[in-house]
Amino acid sequence: MKSQNIDRQKAKQLVYLAEVRDAENAPDIPTGTAVKLNASKILATMGSKSENYLTFVKENRGKLFHVSRDDPKTAPTIVTLKEDDSPKKWLFWTGDLIVVKEENDV
């Protein structure tokens, strides 16, 4: 089911983020920045998150990702992860990500 070109799962995620998070306090993480999921924080605030989302978080705990922004209409604090190979990439609030310094960073 789609409404306003947003599928139901994406809409639920955006509603959750809007209701629970304060976007003004979210960190600005530039596109391409290396990050890891803050799995402990995400899992501690499970709320109405889907089982598939929670499974993704658990399976990718500790994995290195890079911030991507696939939709320019999405708020700057809502990002996708370049290495996410899910059929539909998961959306993440930047406050749920940990910035990681890569070895080639100076």
C-alpha cells in the first residue's frame, strides 16, 4: 500500500522517528561518513520497530557502513547506509549511528 509515494513500512518508520526523536538534537553526519549502528541504543528503545528491522540491527552489529542519502526530500537527520543490501534500504536516525574514524582518515 502506498500513500503519497511512501510505502507503509517507510511511513511507519518516519512516524516513529518524528514522534520519538527530537530532530534538532540529531547530529549532522555528512554523506560518505563511516558509521556503525549504535545497536545497544536501538535495541534498548525497541518501541514499535519491526522484527525485520531488529534482525537487521542484530545481524549488523559492529559492521562498518557509510552514510548515504538516497532521497533528497528526506530530512537531513534520516539516512540510509550505502552497504545495506536489503531489498528496500532501512532508514536510520543519525542519533542511532556512531561515527567511526577509518584508518585512511588523518
